Amino acid sequence: NHHLSPDAKKHLRWLYLLYYEKKGGFNDLQQQKEATRKWENNYNFKRPHQALEYLTPMEFYALWKKNLEKAAAIAEKWQEYLRKQRLRLTRARRIKKKEQIDTLMMFIDAKLKRNKQEVEDVKLQLIDCKLCSAA
């Protein structure tokens, strides 16, 4: 006869909901294997992938076997896209940090000048999610 803490009871309830009451829960290993097989079939044979120029993985595999140069060009094009995305995000983060620092300096200036309205205005800028969120 074990006594469970409230946290343990919540955890067990969550597991119960996850596996028995929510869709996607499995009653046995066979059910799980069948769901995995269906997912894998859809992912590899039916679902187009942006990184493969909207081919399915199996279509891309067939292309790779038939025309290596064309398939390699698709793969390289996607890698170039990812490189550009990383650079764009890095630049956006730098800009965001600079804006945050500039606004923080404005806040300090307003506090030192004891300008209540300016303090409130800058405080609102600091609270603004667009400025404070990470890019």
C-alpha cells in the first residue's frame, strides 16, 4: 500500500490521459507498430518535402539513383537556403540586441533626468514583446 505525493498523482493522471484517453494512445505494441508503419509510409512515400523540391523521400531516392547530378543540385540548393537562413537570423538577433541596448540606455537616461513621462514611455518600449523577444 503506497501513498503517492500530489505531484506523483498528477504525473500518473497525465500518463493515463496521454495513453488511454487522448488520440494517439496505444493499447498494445501491435497497435503502436501499425501506427508507426503508417506514419513511415506516409512520410516516405506520400508527403512531399520542401528540402527535396517537393519530392517525397522515395521519389528523391529514385532520382538520386537515376540522375545523381540533378539530385545533388537539389540537395546543394537546400543547403544554400539553410546557410542564408542562418545568416539572416544571426543578423536579426544582432539588430534586436542593439535595439534592446539602445532602449535600455534611453531608460537609464530618463531615470537620471527624473523625467517621469519619458521613463514610462521607454518602460513601455522595454515591455513591448517585439523588442524583448529573441529573433
